[in-house]
Amino acid sequence: MKRFARLSEDFLYDLCFGLRQLLRNPLVSGVCVLTLALGIGANA
């Protein structure tokens, strides 16, 4: 159970860190999201 708690804690920390980075640089975030959307849409 300890291992699962550690994994979920690390995941939540990484998720919060990623969201902070996205909010810090909205232009780069928008370009990344658009690039991913175009790439996924082109392969669908």
C-alpha cells in the first residue's frame, strides 16, 4: 500500500508541476497543444 501511495503522490506532484509550467508560458503551451492536435488528427 505504501508503494501505491508514493506513486499517486508523485503523480499528483508531477501533474501540478506540469500545469504550473503550462500556465506560466501560455503561448508555448498553445503551440504545443495545437501541434499535438494536428498530429493526432492527421493520423486518425
